Amino acid sequence: MNKHQFLVVAALATLTNIPTWAQSPPTYSWTNLPKIAQPAFRKDTITILAHGAKPDGVTLNTKSINAAIAACSQKGGGVVLVPAGLWMTGPIELKSNVNLHLKKSATLLFTTDKSQYALVEGTYEGKRAARNQSPISGVNLENVAITGQGIVDGNGDVWRAVNKGQLTDSQWQEKVASGGVLKDDGKVWYPSEQFKRAATENKSMLLAAGKTPQDFADMKDFLRPNLLVLTSCKKVLLDGVTFQNSPAWCLHPLMCQDLTIRNVTTKNPEYAHNGDGMDIESCKNFLIEGCTLDVGDDAICIKSGKDEEGRKRGMPTENGIIRNNTVYNGHGGFVVGSEMSGGARYIFVSNCTFMGTDKGLRFKSVRGRGGVVEHIYAKDIFMKDIAQEAIFFDMYYFVKFATDGERDERPVVNEGTPIFQNMKFENIVCNGAKKGVFIRGLPEMAVKNITMSNLVLQADKGVELIDASGIRLDHVQLITNDTKPVILVDNSSNLTFDTVQYDANTSLLFSITGERSQAIRVSHTDLTKAKTKAEFSKGAVEKQLVISQ
């Protein structure tokens, strides 16, 4: 780019208010991964015992722990030590230059006394909302860490509603006997009458103009906090600790830069509503490695705000490395969306194992979200017993919440149109799933330019491509129970299938439907094993399928 061209681009960016991140995209790759700066701490150590904390599981240690953290920060930082013991506490506020270190057998157990948690301004799924103060929080910090081999327990069961069908009979009876109230039909347990009223009346927690958190006092019990929320922090480290039993999301770094989550365990019950493991929202430069997740919702989830509010924030989650992690229960192993209105890009996922998750690689959005998700790379992903799809894209994800405003759902391209494009997945093995690959874009905006190579997928069904474009499957083995068809193509174009292996005596290899299905190329694939190589319907024509060897 010469000087004149640069000035033109700069002028256009100014005129159109293109955010800085959109003007000069990075060029990361597997051989040039993002660099994540690490925090550094003084060796000075302050123990919470010195400020009067008691590990008896009864004494409320909120003041003692916060006093130790504040004193450490004021002296220039260092380590605040939590020795072995059961430390009952209310909300903890982190400070800059402090490493909160939990020794093995140390448990921070957050009190069930909800009066200890102030009503504060927070976010709910990307929008400003009233929340109860998080058990652990920090804002505008730099050089901050929670490390060690201890446990952080949010005592989340006292905050959450539970459906009867999610528990065994004995668990349900125990839950009912613990207190709380039931829904009128007897099928849902609520922590309190206040919670029940807010839930059944579908009350919103959003902070509309003129509203303050205190205006929501009549539904305080309903405003479940995330266990850990760090907002606009730099150089953050979470290392070795177990975070469990969260009232809502477990770990929520928001608008942070240089974030490392290493060797962390997140645990929530399977029935935990919004029991996500990690929600990385509008963060830049992050590393998640060596972690174990067993949660009640999405496990490792990428977000960047919701709808117009997220687009106005304009902060994508970008420049991330996610590697060497194991996910057990969860709605998805690695997830993008659905609140991704600020976009996501340059994220590298490798050497991860998903065991029994609902979905494996999960991408979700809906009309009205907007945002561009691109340059997502995944390799060496190993899955077993996936309940639904191993690789999943769906632009029709929609669950109606009280916090949802009106959304433009017209099938036209505008600022609310989500764009998912330019990704590459390789070396992926799945032993057991309902579907190997499912991609469903929008008629007005296909999911496009996704390359998948060296896949071995054992599933009930093989591949379904709906409103997709530029999809390439290269060296893919599909071992399916349902062979009619193995591959479904509906209103999708510019597809390449190169070296596809499938079971002998297959009934139908390709079902191609829709008049917009075109430019479908198949090469280096033995078609003789299928009783019927392809069927065409609903406007699809045979000439759009080109076969070569």
C-alpha cells in the first residue's frame, strides 16, 4: 500500500467510524501464534490469618480476606496466601499486583446469606443488567492472579432453579425438603417465592435508561451472579485452582487483555442453568491450556456482546490459543456464540478432548446478532459419545429471554446479519454422535469458506449442508448408521468433496435438494460402494454435480 492509498483508507475509516481493530487485522497462523503477556508479582507474602481470618467454616471472613488483598496491593503487591482450611466468605474484590494463592486443601466457600451480595451493575449475556455482586470480581486491574491447588466454591445450589426431570427421585425429594417453593405444576423448584415470581412473570433484569440496580430489589434473589467476573483487566492469570458450583457462569473475563487460564478445573452440576465453564467475552490475547471442564452449559465459550449493544461495543474476542483441554459434560466443547455481535477472530484450538458433550465444535447465532466470526482454526480434536453433532453451525439458534429486545428477523443483509466464514478444521476424530457435520446458514448469508480435512466421524448420520458455500471436505471417513443419505446438500454451492470414504452397501451417497444447490465437485472418491450415488429434488439438477477421479 503506497502513501496515497494509506491516506484514502484512513480517511474512509474515519468517515465510516470503522473501529481500529477492523482496520488492520493481524495475520496469525499455526506457525505465528498470538503472544500473551504474563503478570509478574513481588515475592512478598501476606497471609489472611494475619488479618483475623479463621478456617472454621463458620466465621464470615469477608473483611479479613479483602483487608489482606488491599494491604498487599497498597504495599506494591505480592502474594495473599490462603492456607489449608474451610474459609467461609462473602464477595472478594481483587486488586492490582496481587496473586491470591490457595494452598492445597484450601477452600473459599461463599456464603449462602444473599444479603452479603450487593445489587450492582453488571451484564447478562452481553447487555447491561442488574446482578448480585459476584463472589469474586475486579475492575480495571493489572497484574492479577488466582493460583494454587485450592477450591473456590460458589454454593450455587441456593441460587438456581431446577427442573424435576433433571434430578433423580431421591435428589428431587431432597431438594424439595431443603426449602424453597415449587412451580404451580410441581415440576420446577425455585429458591424462593421472589425467584418464582420473577421467573414465571418473565421479568427483565436489563438496566434501561433511568434504572439503577436498587430498582430491582424486589427480584434480587433472581439475579444470580457469575462466580468470577473480571472486567477491563490486563495481565490476568488463573492457574491450578478448581472453580465450582457457580450460581450462573463460572469464569467470565470481560474486555480483558492478556489473559491466561492454565490447569484450571471448572465444575458445575449437569442441571446448572447457565452453568457455563468459561465465557471469554470481548477479550484480546488469551491462552486457555491444560484445563478440565465438567459443567451444566457450554464449556469453553467465545462471546462478544449481544445485538446492537454488542455491535456498539465493537470489541471482538480475538487472538486466542485454546489447547490441551478436556471437556466432559457440557452443551458444547468449544463454542462461539450466540452473543457474538462484536465478532471473533484468530482463535486456535488444538489437542482438546470432548467426552460426552452435547456438541463438539459449536457455532451458533441468529438474525439480528450481526458480527463477523472468522479465522477460527481447530486441529487434533478428539471426541467420544457426543450426544448431538460433532461439528455444528446453526444460524437459527434462538431461545427467547425476557432480556431480548425486538430483533430484525427479515431475510435481508444488514448490520444484524451474522457472518461465519474462513475457518479450517483438521485431524478430527469422533467416536459416536448423532451427526458428524451439520451446517445451516441463512438464505441471505451462507456459512462460507470452511475447510475440513482428515476427519474420521462415526455417527448415526454423516453430513448435512444447508445454505452453505465454499465448504471443502478433504480426506474424510464417514462411518454412519444411516446411509440414506450419507451426505445431504440443500441450497448450497461451491462444495468440494475430495477423497471421501464411506461404508460399503450404502443406500444413497448424496441427496441434493434446492434450486440454489450448484457447483458441487466430487473427486478421488469410490462411488461404486453406493447403490445410488445421488438423488436430486426440489429444483436441484444433476448437471451441478461434477465427478472426477
